[in-house]
Amino acid sequence: MRILVTGATGFLGYRVVEQLAKLTHVENIVATGRVIKRQHHITHQKVDYVLGDLVGLEFVKSVVKDVDYIIHAAALSSPWGLFEDFEKANLISQKNIISAARQSSVKRIVFISTPSLYFDNTDRLNIRESDPLPEKFINAYAYTKRQAEIELEKSSIPYVILRPRALIGRGDTVIMPRLIRANKERKLKIIGNGNNQVDLTSVANVVDAILLSLKISGKGLNETYNISNGESVKLWEQIIFVLQMLDHKIPTKRIPYFIAQTVARLMEWKSKMTNMKEPALTVYSIGTLTKSFTMDISKAKKLLGYEPRVSTKESILEFIKWYKENEKG
């Protein structure tokens, strides 16, 4: 089995490559990304890193031509930015991968999408894959990821689409580090009542779901799945626990939700009117820190055979250990 992993130099992609390299039936892994990062790189005889941009069709053809399966984890994931950038990174790249896959021997594409396309700035609990999506997506990231899903759904290529929620664990350089950095800069405040329930997902569990997606057949194929740990937690309790374990000062100041949202909207307006630089607060980021958001994973359990094996607490402790070992300054 020969596998292409896009986004292989990112958090999830790196963990996928790491696990694939251990499997005896995997002969070769083509790992693509833009820049190799020390903390997201492995050295193994099965792994070939090929750096490039998926917006370039010829580059995509070159990395797809000799593989059997594609795990497409690359994306521009951000609460803010130019629409054109999201369109290129999330939609054009998907079209290129599909086009190249049609011309080769690719048997399946496993696409890593996002539950952000469910988000509508309200509390949402036990969301199912079949639930109606918002009439207007929260941002360009969610919109372009949904369009990329549609491109794959209407292609003739067998696929599995995964929507994993808020990845945590060893190698996380996005979610927890961003909160830690904000706290160090005294910018982290508890917004709202701090009681919002959310799903977090161990990156190891997402890797398990990806491996299941490579071998699933019958009714489980050509489907979309929510992926999480299946155990909702109070978000701010987890954030405070991480900060305590790292001996950081705990934020005590609270900001009412409506004030934070008003400030975020003003910051977004100013950014749009000037340089489009990401504001310190966005409507989406405020929403993710204050709204309850959980997903139903019964479909993944039933059709994909998915069972979360690493708990939220285990994943957070894994992250803390890794962060301490890799923290700079």
C-alpha cells in the first residue's frame, strides 16, 4: 500500500505519518507540506518528504501518480484572512487532488474536513452529520471546506470525509499553545460564564479514525463522520488545568459575552477597512470560547467501527509533557 499524506508537516499529518510508518502493509508514504518543522518531522525509510504547494496542479500530479490512497489533511485553518487564500488552499487544492487522482490508480481519498461548518454562534449539542448546515457559514474557512467536501462527494472517487473536533495531544502547536501564549501576554480573559460544554478530540483517536477509513467498505464508504472523544467537558476547566500544570498565572478577569462580541465585531470592521490583518478578537474565536458545542459520533461508531481509546485527560497530560519538553524560553 502506497499512501500520500498532505499536510504531513502539520500536527495531525505528522501523527498520521508516524503511525502509518509502523504498519507492515504500508510500503511507502509520500509526505507533503510546505515547510518541514522540527517538531512535526519523522525519519523513516518508508517516508519521503516532498515539499510543494497543492495549488499547483503539476506538483499535485507528481505526488499522486504512484500512490494507492490519499489522506488529505492539508488546509488553511484560521478564523481570519482573505477569501482568495482560503479558496486556493482549501478548494483549489481539493480540485487538483481529485483531478490527479482520476488520472492515476488512486483507490480512495480520506478527506479531513471540519465541524466548523456546523458553527452558527449559538449553543449546539449532539450535532449529527445529517443536521441542517447554517444558511451562511461563520467564515471563509468553513465555507471553503464545505465546498471541498461537495467536490469530493460529486467525484467518482471512493471517499471518506472526517470532521474531527478540536484536536489535542502531543504535537499541538495551535489550540493550547495559542491560549498559553495569550495568557502569557495577559490577554486571556474568561468570556461569558465559563460553563460552556465542548468536545475535544485526542489526535491519536483521529489517527485511528483515519486508519479505519482506509480499510472500510460497504455501507461505511462514501460517508461523512463526526469524530470526537465522545465525552464533553467544560472548556475553561480544561484551559485552567493546563495553565496550572504549567505553573502559569490563572486568568481571573471575566468579560460578558455581549461586550466581547461587540469588541470583536468592531475589530473585524476596522481590519476590513484597513489592512485585513487578523484582529486580536474575532466573532468566531469568541464563539468557540463561549458557546457549547458537542457532536454525536454514533454514526462513526456504527459504520466506521470507531471507538475513542484515548481520553481527554490523557490527551491533555500528553500535551503538557510534550510542551514542557519543547517549550522555548
